[in-house]
Amino acid sequence: MAHFFRAPDRRQRFLLPVDMMDWLPEDDIVHLVVEAVSLMDLSGFEATCKVGHAGQPPFAPAMMLALLIYAYSHGVRSSRVIERLCRRDAGYRFIVGDEAPDHTVIARFRQRHAERTKSVFLQVLELCREAGLIRLGLVALDGTKVKANAALDANRTASSVEEQIGRMLAEAEATDAREDRQFGAESSGPALPANLKRRGDRLVRLKACREKLANRAAAAAARQQEKIAARDMEEKATGKRKRGRKPKEPDPSVDPDRGANPTDPDSGIMKTRRGWVQGYNAQAVVTPDQIILAADVTTEANDVRQLTGMLNQAQANVEAVMGEDAVLGAAVADAGYWSEANAESQTEECELFIATQKDRKQRAALREAPDGVTGLHRASRSLASALWVARSLAAGFCAVVVPQTDEHQTESGEPAPSIVERRP
């Protein structure tokens, strides 16, 4: 029976040198990250480093890449927070040792190697293939809205953007004229005030917003012109005038009420379950074992246009890693990807199972549907069966499917395929 408390002696010196391998258990993910990066070909990263020149030696690209992967996998995005954790957290200290990089080094490494980092994705897939983690035959596609580092209230209409640009340009011209009179036309004068520097940065972002709105208006005008051309060709081919209102002529001018965000001009307004956010739409194609085959980020809030591009990207990645004969097999997606055009885009390499409506509406319709229904309800039943099998696969079971019977139902009461064999 103990009669005292165990308290640390922070003044006690270690009698033997510290072994970093003792800091963390063997099954910690940091070991996997470090060892996986050590097996990658980082010659493209190393070629940009200046070794043998004056100044301090550069940080090893393998260490920097492992640091970013480990930090991002834990949801840490800030370079300053990563720098602080390199001195305080055992996992980060295991990666960098005594060579803790500054936050500017971390940020510059990410910016300088943004394109090269994408090639690491295929190398990770190759490692997963060698480890036997990639099982094709069924993949799932979904998207999620990611909040940008910009406030929703910071959006500005095209008319207000033009007004601000004009006001800033006029202010800059007046400032130059005043300083020319004060210091002379040839003199550089005193350093520019900090607040005016920030306004200059904001002017650049406002111009980016204006360019984005102009490009969006030009793209909309081009799509409208295509509709008019297609209608004219159809009328000429049939010799009959189509019924309904004729499409309006394309207008390439910017709608003064269309908005953009000066803080992050690339971001857009996205609708989520919890309301509206300023951000991006992140897409991913994964296997039942949660191996990511393709990932991308778009500013389009709607998922409909993402289906074909994401599956093509996943198919290209699979072929690059596993050979040209590899195919996805089948893909499941929720109702956000449903459209007639997407349904018709099915190929021999990938059979599509797309929900035709929201899950809660689909389940209600299946429960209330009378016997003998066809068409859309039959497609919904097939999708429910596919999703039921997908959930079994995701749980780590091998499933063999036989035709439906009355005695097999899912938890919601829908008909489901029976599982002949379920084995880990």
C-alpha cells in the first residue's frame, strides 16, 4: 500500500542519452509517416535545394514533407502552430529532432513544392498497392464543403468592387501628385505607410474579384450562345420552329449584383447542413477500405458536374499504379450527383449507382411503394441493395450476393440482397 504520491523530478538529469524511439509507442502513426516518406522518390524536391553553397544547409525535404503530412493528418494547417508543436509535441519532435524549422520555412516549402506534392499522391497509392490495401470493384464518391479563411460577410457585389477600385486608384493618383510636389518627382520620398501598403494588397484582391466576375460572365454568355446554336440547328434539321420561349441573346457584361469575396477571391458561397459558408467543395473517391484513389477541390457548390471528372481521375490513377487493365468496377454516389446526363455516362470500366433523391425521401418512397412498380423505383431498389452491400464491405466483410428474397430486409424494412458468406 502506497503512502505517498508519485511526482516528477524535473531537475533530474538523464544518465544515458535520450532515445527518440522511446518517446512514442511502436504503433503510433508518426512511424508510418516517416517510414513511408523515406521510401518515396524525392529527387524532384531535392533538386531545388542549394547544397554546397554559402549559408546554412537546407532542411531535408524528407523531413519537411513528413512534417506537413503528419500535421495535416491531425488537422493542423497553420505554419506557426506547426512550428510551436515542433518544440512541444513528442510526435513532431520525433520527425524534426533538434532541427525545428521556422514557420516561414514551412510555408515556403509548401508553396514552392505545391505541384510536386501532388506526385506524392501516386507514390502513396503505389505503397498501398504493394501492401495489398487497394481492392477494386466498388468505389464511393462524395464531397464536403470546406470553410475558407474568409468571412461570408466579406462578399462584395460587382458594382461595389468597381466603386472601391475606382476610389483606390483615385486615392493613389492623388497621393502620388501630393508626394511629387512635396519631395520632387525624382525623389523616392519616405517609406510608404503601412496602412497604404495594406490597401495596395487589397486593391490586388479586388482586381482579382473583378477578373473572376468577368470570366464567369463570359462563360455564362458562351453557354447561352451554345444553347441558341443548338436550337437553330435543330430547327433547320426538322424544318419546324420549336415551341416555347426563344433563349435570350448572350450578354457578356458583368451582372452588377453578382458577388465575390475580396479576402479569398477563389472561394465561393457554399450551402451546408448548418447554413451557408464561404469556402470550397472538396471531392474524394475512396475504396471500401478507405483508401483515397482521387481527390480534388472545386469552387462549384453543386456536385453534379464533379462525377465524371472525379471518376476519370480515379481511373487514371488506378491505371498508373496497377496497370492499364485495372478498372474501378462500380461506383456509388448520393443524390447530389444525380442527373440524366450522369446516368448515361456509365462505362464498361465503371457501373454507376447514383441515388435519385435524398436518402430520407428514398426510404419513405420505398416503404410506401406498391408492388409491381417499375422504372425509377426499381433503380432506387437496386441502389439500396448496392449501398447495403457497400456497408458490409466497409465493415470488413467479404460479401457474396444472391437474388433478393422476402426474408431479407435492411434495418429500414427495405428488400436487400442476402449475404451468403460474411468473412473478415
